[in-house]
Amino acid sequence: MRLFFFMEYSLILPLQRKNQFRMKRHVIEIVDGVPRHPLYRMGEPVNFTLDEGEQMAVVGSNGGGKSLLIDIVTGKWPLLQDEVRYDFASVEPTLVYDQIKYITFRDSYGDADNHLYYQQRWNSQDAETTPWVYECLPSVSDESWKCTLYELFGIASMLDKRIISLSSGELRKFQLVKTLSGRPKVLIMDNPFIGLDSDTRRLLMELLKQLVETTSLQTILVLSKTDDIPDFVTRIVRVENRICGRKMTTLEYHASSSLPLVKVLPEEKLQAITNLPSKESCHQSEEVVMLNGVSIRYGERLILNDLHWTVLRGEKWALSGSNGSGKSTLLSLICADNPQSYACDISLFGRKRGSGESIWEIKKHIGYVSPEMHRAYCKSYPAIEIVASGLYDTVGLYKRPHPEQMQVCEWWMDIFGIKHLKDRNFLQLSSGEQRMVLLARAFVKDPDLLILDEPLHGLDMKNRQWVKEVIEAFCQREGKTLIMVTHYPDELPLCITHSLVLKKQG
């Protein structure tokens, strides 16, 4: 029996001869597939096909098995009885690795991730040690194809940028060009639209549509947010409870989809949040955040220009703007992750930045979650230890909490509906489950200021509604202040009272 792994090994597969009378060629086919390792098995044997010309979306709830199915499809886990069958219509034997490419958009910089730390994006001197975009792009022997890709994705203007300085939209385009340079037959993308503003989402959908219409490329989109399904998708597979459903047309899928969720947070959890005892605040100022004429520049690139902004105690702010407008940079200043914050006129809780406070004194009143933080958690810790690290504002747990503190961590995991995950390895959770763990981490201190940068990244429809209701219940309590970033207006909780829109400086 022949075994192969998708990422670790590249074995030459024999050309799969097909019956000449078959109407449609199976590009990928799995028949009653069961992985050898029990840990990576689905709830039922997998039956799956991607036929020639199909563009597919794989949808389902967080932790339902979407990523596990893709791992089986790509050959990462060898099967008991048979192997995944591929037919790329090639005359010569073909490497699976060359013909199927899988991109996970987990706010990642690719190979450069191994050398980055949490705040490196904001440290200009350390950022200078990261590679340039042009250094990370592979050589392409087909000059015509290279020109097509560069023109389609506007790569020329990005070549002389540091990889770590790319905005979310630029990062998506870079990763796609890098992957498509080898002209794969099948491109699998995990949540490609998260973190993108509406214009960039629309542009990316149009670029992908052009690709599939003008080339033989087939795509499989793995989506948690089902209202992001592009119109070029022709088939949909729903995965729930580790069961791969049948392949449906888009019309069949939408006809079978349930109505939008109205309310999902159990009443007892809502009451438990609103009834939390008030803690005595150590600051009396009504001004929680105050920025006076703040400007941030990296080399020739101006990010923030003469920004004046005051956030008062109890206000709930929506912070918005296009990709690259400086939203994450602004939040990094407030949280003291950005060294330029000490050169700016910034006050937090009535205390001027640089007046003698430590970074830990700043952070102990703030609950924070962000894409950068999610990317930084790349070590194997039990999920409850990730939550507990929020007590000390560290990326990782370096001090053992008291038993009563661990009880608080469990309590917040229960509030977010993930208590059953407390002993699971964080890296073995789905991306959506990881985001729920990081959200529990942000709330665990019962913070005065809650800063949520794209908190609903990668969450399914139910969990998005669940988190919105947790935020709304938390913000009903006296004196709680909120700053939230999202590119989807429907994700904002009802408690929002103010908004700030940042404009891209150039």
C-alpha cells in the first residue's frame, strides 16, 4: 500500500486512468476514507469528490471538522483501506504537492513567522530585520504567467516593502501570488476574506473570479462566515459533527440553510455576567483614553497624522477604516505595545504616558484581543492556561495562578461555551475555537477597558452571535468602556455609542 503526506513528503503519484465514457472527471475522489490514526478520524467514513470544473465551498460550525476534512483531502493523514485518488489530467506523473496548494489565512506571514515576536510589527528597528516582499516571492520560469499574476494582484507596488509591514489586504495578495506562481490545479483557501475591509473583500472575490474564469484553476474555500460565499462557487459541502455531508448546488444549500439566529446566549449566562460584583476602580478620571495630536510614521510612510481623540468612561466606540488606515497601530499605542507611544502625547485613565508607569500598570486595566495576538500564540499550552495568561498580560503562562484564579478562568470559558475545551492543546483546536479561547482571555480580568480588534475572526454564525451577546451583557455594567474594530457593521454590538473612522494617509 502506498502512503503519502501532503506537506511533509512529496511522492510521485501514478496517473489515474479514467473511463473515457465518464461525463465528468474526478479531480479528487475519496471513497469511504478512514484515516489510520484514530485522532484524525471523522465521525463517519469520508466520501468526497471534486469534479472537473467545480468551484467548491466547505462550510460548517467551529470545531465541526472542516479543517480535518481538508487535511484528509490533501493527503496529510494516510487512510486505512485506500488512498485519496487524484486525476490532474496530466500526461506525466504528477506531484500532489505541486498540484494542490493550501493557504490558511491565520494572520500569518508565512515562513517569516518563525522569526517574529508579538510586538515586532510596531518596533521599527526590529522590523528592519524582516525580509522584503521581493525576497519572499519564488522565481517563475513562465514570464507571461508572472506578469499576469503581478498585474492582477498589483504586486509591483509591494515589492519594496518589508513583509511585516503589509496590511491584511496586501498580505492576502502576496500569499496568493506566492502560491499561484507554481500554477497549481487546485487552490484551497481557509477563510480568505477575514480581516479585509468591504472594498478589499470585493476586490479579492473579483480577482478569484477572474482566475477561475480565465484559467483551469479550481478552488475550495473553507468558510466559517457563510455570507462570504462568492457567486463563482458552484458546489457546497457542509461539515458538522465531523461528518462530511453530501455535495450540494448553491441553490440547494441556501434552501436548506436555517434562518439567522436571533438570540443564542442562555439567559443564566447573561444574568451571571450582568450580576458580576463591581470592583473598586483604582482611577477616578472620566477620561479613559486621550490622544493629543498623535502622529506615527515608519520611514516615509505616514500612518496616523495629528490625531485627537478622547474616550470617556462608559463609552462604547466602533473604530473603523480601510485596511492600512492605522487601526491596529492606534490600538498598539493605547496598549503600550508600540514604542512610539512614549514619544506621543497620550493619557490613559487620566495618567500621562511616560510619567513613570510600567507597561504592566497600563495593561492590568485592559482586556485585549487582536489578530497579532492570535498569531503570537504558537506554542502547545492547554486552553485554560491561555486564558490564565490574560491575568498577567503575557503571551504564555509563566506564573502559576492561585486555585481561585483558575476557577475564574473556568467560569469565563463556561460563559463563552468552551469549558469542555479547557484541557485541550490550544494548537489542536480549530481557528474559531482558538479565537473563543482568546476572547475568554480578554475578559478574565474583568477589565475597565475592553479593546477588541476583529474579535469575530473565523467564528461561525452561532459563535459570532454568542460573542456579540456576551459583549453587550458585559458592557451593561457600570463604567465599562469598549473599543471595537470590525469590517462588518452587522458584527457591532447594540451598545455602541460612538464611532471613529480612520482615513488612510497615503
